[in-house]
Amino acid sequence: MKSLILIIVGSALIHNVVLNQFLGICSFLGVSKQIKASASLGVAVIFVITIASAVASLLYDYVLKPLGMDFMKTIVFILVIAALVQIVEMFLKKTAPAIYTALGIYLPLITTNCAVLGVALTNVQNGYNFIECVFSGFGTAVGYTLAIVLLASIRTRIREEDLPEPLRGAPIVLIAAALMSIAFMGFSSLAF
Amino acid sequence: MQIIIATTVVLALIGLVVGVGLVYAGKKFHVEVDERETAVRECLPGNNCGACGYAGCDAVAAAIARGEAPVNACPVGGAPVTEKIGAIMGVSAEAQEKKVAFVRCKGSCEVTHNQGNYIGIPDCRAAALSGLNVTDCDYGCLGFGSCVQVCPQHAIKVVDGVAVVDRRKCIGCGLCVKACPKGLIELMPESKHVAVQCSNKDRGPQVKKVCSAGCIGCMLCTRQCEVGAITVTNNLAHVEYESCVQCGKCAEKCPAKVITMPVRVEV
């Protein structure tokens, strides 16, 4: 139990997927204009990454490793994750339209989020078992959501400020993201 | 060699399983989408401006297909889009003319006596909240351009302290109407040009004191109008665009020259 909590804290804060491992930067910068949109994306990411980690872990343990095909894991994971998101989307549309409309466009968008693949591969590299993979995936996604919601909040404040002309738009967002990344380095002292 | 073949076979098998799974899921979880919804969506402009009051073009297309929104729900597309959607929905298009925004104030720096004491955030809404004066006229344009900021087409410009709409660029979305804290902007049919360029509801002498281009409510225009399209309520003239025949007689007689034929302004 203790190790699972450590995995969640570690993947959410210490090895934050965006600010420490630099995965999923594209949606991190692209969808962080509004807090509401980024929170929706965050929820969708939590949903997808948790399921994807579980499936990838099962696939690796019971198909790829016994057959000695470790080296194919990247391709297999891409294939399976893409299909998985599609199926999950169809499933939600049919059975839970409320969740489907809430997640909206973000669900299919996540298929192309490298963070999802990144988590699946890191899990395997760390030699996690099934339960650990699920928790690690969940923690990572929580870290992603935390980062994107924080950046969205910063951006809504930045918009009110009177900035020098050259800094407006993308430059100030990159600076803010960089400062956030430095701030998150502080969590590395949590590592034990 | 063996490992290559094995890998290919396993990967192909995984691909097959995934593909079959997708097809099965597609059948099993198939949701009926109204095909009219897709067709309607294709007719819409796709700006997602939200002027219709729905969350983007997809949402309004769904509402039209369900019959909850009228076929002319999109104010931006105007008549051509309404016609196309009407054809899809099997409804004869209720003709709706394209509308454009019009600023009911003529109080430029020249004609008003600018003795405002407002110093603060250069924004109309902030200035209106402060309770201080920007110009002497309590009704007039503040000139900080809140409307300019919300306009998706950059069709509004503040010229000499008064917002002016470029009717060619205006798409009639009405965002500026909502943005103006003084309620100066209204939507008028694009084909009509006679309009009262003032919103001051004070009595004549009071108006004259603060602005030489204000409506003093003298009623001269109402007598000129042959079709009764112009009325004066609360000391302020207003043109009924539906019945106006655009003869321009009211504009000629107006002593303050506040009834204008708004022409296109180069922005």
C-alpha cells in the first residue's frame, strides 16, 4: 500500500509528466487558454491514461514478454492505445452521453497525446506489475491535470496584465511554463 | 529470420483483433446521428462565434436538426444560409435580412464639451461603473472601445471619440450590442440607412448644453414622415426600420442634423 502511494505522489509531482519529463507539451500549451477547457481535458486524460496503462500492462505481461517481443512494445502500444480510445469514445457515446458531451472533443484529441504512450512505456521500463501500472498511470494523469490547470490559471491572469509588446501571446506563456517547471523541481527533494 | 516472421504474425494478429474489435464496437455502440444535422452543419459559416446563443456551430446545427432552433438561427450566415438550411429541413425559409450594428451616438470630441473627470482603466465598462464622467453627456459613447475589442471582424473603430461601424465588415453578430455599457449599439437591417444617431433622453435644453449634435426631441421629423415611421419617445426620436421608406425628409429637417444616412466608413 505504501509503495502505491509513493508511486502516485512520485508520478504526479516528482516526475511530473509535463514539467519534468516534457511529454504532452503540445496540449499543455494549446488547450490551457481557459481553466474550464483545461480541466475537461485533464479529466479526459486521467480517464484515458488510467485505462491505457492497464491495457498496456496486461498486453506486455501476457503477450509481448512471453513471446520475447519486448522490442515491439512501442508499435504495439501505439496501435492498441489508438484503438482503445476509439472504443472508449464509442462506448461512452452510447452508454454515458453525459460524460461524452462533457469530455467533448478532448477524448479523440488525447489519442495523439504522447504522454499516454510515454506513461505506458515508462511503466514497462520500471518493471511495474498490473496494479502498480494503473496507479502510476493515474498519478501521472493527475500530475498532467494539475500542471495544465495551473498554467491555465496563470494565463487567465496574464491576460489582464499590461505586458511589453514582444512578450505578448506565446512568449510569456513559454516563460510561465518554464518557471512552473523550475518550481516543480522543488518536489525532487520529496524523493526518498 | 524466425523472430521476424513471428513478430509480423503476432503484430498482424493484434492488428486483426483490434480491427475486428473496432468494427464490432462500431456496430454495437452505434448511435443514430440525424443526417440532417451533418448537412445543416455544413451550411453554417463555421466561425463558432456563438452569436446564435449556442455553443458553436455544431451545437446550433444539432438544435436546428432537432427542431428546437429556427432555420434562421444563424444571424451571421443571413439569407443564403437560411435558405440552404430551410431546403434541408423542408421548411420554407423565413426571410430574414442581414443586420448590421449601428452606434446611436454622434458625440465626437468636436461637438461635445469634454469635461470628463474619469481617470482609470481605459475601458468603457470600467468607466461606466466608476460613475465619473467621460464626456458631459450621460448617454453618449465613452470612446474606450469595448465594442472594438469584442468585434470578431474588426469592423468597429473609435473615430474622434465615437465608435463607428464599418457596415461592409459587420456580420451582425450583436456582440458589440452586449458589450456597450451605455446600450448605444443596435442592430438595423443592412438595406436601411436612415437612423437617429443619438441616445440622449434628456429634454432639449439640457441636451443642447452638453452636445451640439444631440436629439432635442423637437418632433419636426415626425411631422415630415409620410409613413409614420419615426416616433419620439422620452425626448428621443427613433426610426422604425420596418416601415421606413428612406425618403430622407426627416434628415433634411432635423435642426441638430442628428438623423443620418449612415454611410460606409473606411476603417
